[in-house]
Amino acid sequence: MDAARHIAESCGAVVLFMTANVLRLPEDFAGACGVVGKPYSEHAVKTALAYLEVCLREGRAPGPPPLGLHLSPDYVRRWGADYALSA
């Protein structure tokens, strides 16, 4: 998690966690934009990455995140995806 935070803060990169231990992430997701929890399929990963690509390109969420992708609270606010918190 320290590496993810460093990459996000120092390099300005967007970090996405993929883990079986979603509940071990800190509340701020260590600076990551979100998490895909295990078990996940190839389709779920591709769908999550495509969604994030649109968010990054347009600066806003195109709709609710796909099944399996949970955005961090910071990115929910950043991309105007307030509905994602209740999903």
C-alpha cells in the first residue's frame, strides 16, 4: 500500500488495486482510484479498465461503475460519481 500511495502522490499515476483483501485497504484506498476484489473474471477486469479509461479521458464518470469495481471516495467526488457510494 505504501508503494501505491507513493506512485499516486509522487508520480501522479492512477493506481487500481486488485486484491482478495479489500477490507484491508485504508479508508482512502492508499491514494488508489479504486479496487477490484477477487474473485474476478477477465471480463470484469477489462470492463473496469475501460470504465476508468473513460473517466480519465473525460474527467467524469460515464455512469455507475461496472460490477466489481469500487471507486475510492476521493475519485467518486473527483469524477462526480456520487451514486457509486450507495451501490
